[in-house]
Amino acid sequence: MTSFPNPMDSIGILTYEFVRLLVQDGDVIVYTPGVRFQTAIHDGVDYRYIPISRDKKLLNYLKKIPGFQNQKRPIFGSQLYYLGYILQVANELRKQQCDVVHIHNLSQFIPVIRALNPGIKIALHMHCEWLTQLDHQILEKRLSKVDLVIGTSKYITEGIRQRFPKFAERCQPVFNGVNLDRFMNLYVSDNQQNGSNKNPAKRLLYVGRVSPEKGSHVLLEAFKKVLERCPETKLDLVGPVGALPYDYLVGLSDDSKVAELTSFYGDESWTGYLRRYLSELNDHFGADLASQVSFTGSLPQSKLVNYYQQADIFVFPSVCHEAFGMPIVEAMVAGLPVIATQAGAFPEIVEDGKTGLLVERSNANALADAILQLLSDQELITSMGQAGHQRAVELFSFEKVVDDLLKQYKTIL
């Protein structure tokens, strides 16, 4: 569960950054799941934790009912999904007489909130492709009760518009953002020192869940090829290790490359792959080179910045079509060139050939070639890093993003 003011998950971080700026223009309450009901005030924002233990018990029971869910109607899309939680929130909203409620991803919350708050304005903020993947008939009924649908990218927004043309005018893109203050110092520091603070051995960085849909295995296979040519190179993978539940993405997707990830699902299939990889790396290159791959686990933002500072190249080779890519923008602000895949929202963030390189999904050879291209050209690393920094500052600061969000709110008030 997300804990404020130090969230570890991407939506939690986004929420925290949004509300610390939104509170300058009005009263803000954040409702979030918790162990028990409690409240806290941080930077003028009212955080309220709603207990979800009963919901968890109900969901565990529902999962055991044969036929209760199917591919297009998974349990996380059901109207019963955390129903007790959202009923409590909806009642709270009615007492508070809020003007706007901002919901992340879970469209089933819309009818409950609308029933108890007929005059409230509802904004649904999509950070994934569920509106283009789940049951059309059910979603259409829910969207009829919403005032604004926000997509984290043009990719997400256009997909929703195409599937639900009658609601197209309600769908608007608002990019995710980055805290410039947190990462700007890294860029200034590195440029003042001209990179002299870094070790001559180049360091690659990946930040995110170490999971099949993120292409972590593609990066690891590509790194073998990189070590053959540049044995001094290091790779840091920062983030929790574990495959995203099958039903959340792989089970929903019609994409052939995403479907190939099915092989990583099963008893310890993903963790087993990682163990075999490290063993093979040790056998082929020896213990010293094998130790150049580092899995750090989850890190708070305060420690994460150190890894951006030490890195030379940022790599994010997702197999799935990402809705955005917050780590990419963080890396750009820090002055790192980015290597990512030609999928989802990434082409909206990374200018191929200018701020980084975009490669084919699931192609370890192409990824290795892109990494080696940058490793062999320090001037290109520097120029792409500088161009990426400028682009991120201009487009993705939370100040600009929240300004865009407020403009969308005003269209429905």
C-alpha cells in the first residue's frame, strides 16, 4: 500500500507531486487504502487512509468461484473490486462536498461515486490500456457517467478515443511529470565537473520493475553481447524483482510480442530465469564480470538519484506498450541519453537520434547494437544527454503538467 509523503510506486509518486502543487489553488484530500482509518497532513494536503481488510477477504472468496472472471472481465475490472473501499470514499466525498474527484485507472469506481455524488465532476486518469482491453459494454456504461478521461500520453488517449468515439471529446492527454529540483542538481553537477566524477568504466542503468513486460530479460541478454565487446561495462537494475500478475497485462493483450511473455509465467518461471542467467554469466565470463550486473531492489527517490548520477546511459527496453515512462524522463533531466523501444508512449518522450535511440521490441541484438553505439561515442552520449535534459525541462516538469491538469479541470467545472 502507498504511504505518503514517501511513496515508492509510480502512481503514488505522481499523486504526491500533483497534490503538493494543486493545494496552492484549493483544498485537496487524498483517499488511499490503509490498514485502518487514519488521517495525516503533509504540506497542507489532507491524506486519509481507508481500511481495505474486508475487501481483501471478499476478493479472495470471489477468486475461488468458478467462472466468476474471464479474460475480458478479470476480477480487477469487476464492480465488486474494492467495493467497500470506494463506498467509504464516496460517502466521504458527499460529506466534504468536493467539486472534482480524480480516479486512477479503476473505472468501476465511477458508478459508485456518481450514485452518491450526483453533482460532482469525475475525472478518470488512465495509466494503462485497460479501457481498450476490458469488456466494451461494461466500460461504455461507466464512461457515460464520467466528465473527463485523462490519458498519460497521446498513445493512451487516442486508443480510448478510437474505441469509444462517442466520448472522444472527453478524452484529453496530460503527460506524467518529473520533480526537476530532485534531478536538476545531477545535471548541473555533472556538467560543472565535465563528468570527471564518474568512473572511466561505463555504467548502464535501468529503473523500474524487473519483470518480463518491462523487457528486463531482453536487456540482460543484450548485456551479454555488450560484455563481449566492452567487458568493463556495468549494469544496475533498480526496482523490485517480480513478474506483473498475468491477468493485468499479458492475459489481456492481443499483441504477439506480449503474448510471447507467457513462457515466464508459472511456478518460479521468472525468478528461475534470473537465477539461470546469473549462473550462465558466471560460467561464461567468470565471477568478476558476472558481478558487474547488480539488482538493487526498490529504492526511495532520495537514494535513486545517486544511481542516475553514477550512470552514463539509461536503458528502458519495454516489451509492452507503456502508457508513459517516468524513469525515462527522470533520466533525461539528469542528463542521460536514453535507449528505449519503439512502442507505446516512448516515441512521444524520446526523440530518436537526438535525445536517445529507439529500437525494436524484444530484439536483444538491436538493443546491444544501440548500447555499443553509445559506448563507443562519448560525444554522442554528451550531446544526447544535453538535448534530452532540455526537452524534459521544457515538457515534463510537474509545474507544467499540473498547469495542464488545471486547464482540463476548468473545462468541466
